[in-house]
Amino acid sequence: MIVQKDFLTKIKDFGLNSYEAKIWTALLSRGVSTAGELSDIANVPRSRSYDVLESLEKKGFIVMKIGKPIKYIAVPPEEVLERVKKHIKDDAEKQADMLEQLKDSDVLEELKVLHTKGVDLVEPTELTGALKGRSNAYNQLDLMIKSAEESIVLVTTEQGLARKADTLGRAVKKANDRGVTIQVAAPISAKNKEAAERLGKHAEVRDLKGVNARFCIADGKEVMFMLLDDSDVHPTYDVGVWINTPYFAAALKSMFELAWKGLKVVAK
């Protein structure tokens, strides 16, 4: 049986390795078959076929038929999909519960002490980092907003405003609830007006025309800025720089405040 490589690659999304994908698709084409037959059809070494079939059985993809010679029955693909989904959800819930328990554990406290003492020994100029990929950059933005105690400044693009409303909206709300002042500046248009209004429930949003910039200032102490134009770069190749520098952050915030006064209020 000849199976296209791209098809086998998609089958791996079920959580199967190459041999498992080949054996399973071979069994699906036969319905019921022996290990030897499947090995020949799928072009998998016979010495490996029994291990592969045992693995597929444990994962719920196949059922072993009682009798001799031993044969295997394929579970319907739609049922397999439901089993895989359930397995993933169960694993995710277990991992989440385990991490939740760590919140109040001695392990987390010890890790926090290690980090605090370690940061105290580091020169502020060394607390810098490059963030490759937009998802990593947004993770850092999320952390900055969560850690802010006094103020957050967000300057972004027209399309960036919508992304931030979706990705950082919850963190912005929580920061606002604990008394953090949040200022957001971006070019406002019909495309992002709804996003501006959503952010405006927890921040002051103003219209920034004629400026193409992306940066964030937290508490006038740390800055994160993006190096590339988001309209010209794929999210995977986006690059950000994070710097813990009170001197530069305070200066940048002062310049922002001068521009802020002349911006039109969109939502507050």
C-alpha cells in the first residue's frame, strides 16, 4: 500500500510516530489483519511491528482480536479522534492541577528566593534580552503588565492595537483593577475602533496619527520595543528587545507624555 508522505505527516497530528502512522493506515485499509501482513503492507520491519501494534493498542487506535493467529482490528477514525482529544484534555488538566498545586508549595518559594537574590547581584545593564517571534514578545509584554505597580505605556500600530486587545486584554484589566495607570496610543481607524473601545474600558486610549512605533514602558523602569514594522514581517520573524533601564525608560516616558497631551482621546 502506497501512502503519500504529506498524508502520513498529517496523520502524525494524532500523536503517532512514523511507524505507528504507517501500521495504522495499513490496518484501516484492511479492517482486520495480522502483524506480519501489516508489516509487509506498511513496509515496516517485522521486528518492530509487534511493538508498534502494542503501542497503538495502548493508545486506543486498534483492538487485538482473540484467537490464533493473533489479528488486529482497526478502531473507526472518528472514534480515535475523540479518544485522542480526551487524552489530550486529561493530560492538560493533570498538568494544570500539578502547576496549580505548586503555587502554594515550598518549591515555588525557594525558586522565588533564588531568583530575587540572583537579580540583586546582577548589574541593571545586564538585564536585557532579545525576544524572537511575536508570541515570545507578547509573553514578555504580558509579564510587564502583570508586574507593573504604577504605570503602563503602550504605543502600537493600527493592526497591533487589535492584537493587544485580544492577547493582553485580561492583563490590562487586572492591572487597572489594582490601580495601575494605563495609557495606550495607536492610529485609530474603523478596523480597530472596536478593539480601542474594549481596551478603553480599562485604559485611556488616544489616537496617534503619523507615527509608526511599537514599544511599552512599565513603571518608568523597563522598556520593550519592537525592531521591525509589523506590516512587513511574519510574526515568526518579529523581533523585540527588552531592557531594564530606569534612566532610559524615564526619559522615554517623559517624551511620550509631551506627545500624549496633544493626542485625541478615543476611549477612557
